Amino acid sequence: MGKVEKSVDNIHKCLCRKCPTYRTAYEQKSKPEDMTRMIEGDTSDVERMEGVFCASGKSRFIEEKKGCICANCPVYKENGLTGGYYCIMGAEGEQ
Ligand code: SF4
Ligand code: SF4
């Protein structure tokens, strides 16, 4: 299995922005700019955007597990992923 790419295409497919774990951290951390950009689909700074954690690894803001919806994501299926909670545990292959 190849490494997942943090591409603009995958950013748009990523379900993290709708996930309870993501949403909880977003509110608790006072809506950080890099999470806001992910929610709004603003791809002006892909490297810093908080999403596609299966590619980029742990979040800088998310610490508490509140449910993970990765298994429903097209990126998950397309890349044959098997893990979850990438935002806390690290990218696929690093867990
Ligand atoms: S598998 Fe999870 S982390 Fe990866 S793009 Fe989909 S929702 Fe985001
Ligand atoms: S990696 Fe899973 S738990 Fe983390 S924000 Fe994405 S869907 Fe939610």
C-alpha cells in the first residue's frame, strides 16, 4: 500500500471536517485558522491545513477521541486503509 497523498483532491474528499472528534477540538481550541481553512475548503496553504491525517499524521490541535468516521471516507477505500484516529495516532503505517 502506498502512502496517502495530501492532495487538494483528497482534502476535498476527507470527512474529518464533519467528524465529532474534529468538531469537538475545533470548538475547544477556539477555531484555529488551519482548521477553519479545512472546513471551508480553502486550499491556499495545503501543508498547514488540518485534515487528511491519514497522510500528514497527528493533528496539532486534536487530543480527545470522540468517534472516527474515516471508514466511510472515499480516500480510506481508495487507498485500502485499515486504521483510524489518524489525527491522534499518526498516519497510516506509523501507528
Ligand atoms: S481516511 Fe480519514 S483522515 Fe484520511 S482523508 Fe479520509 S477522513 Fe480524512
Ligand atoms: S482521523 Fe478520524 S477521528 Fe480524526 S478527525 Fe479524521 S475522521 Fe475524525
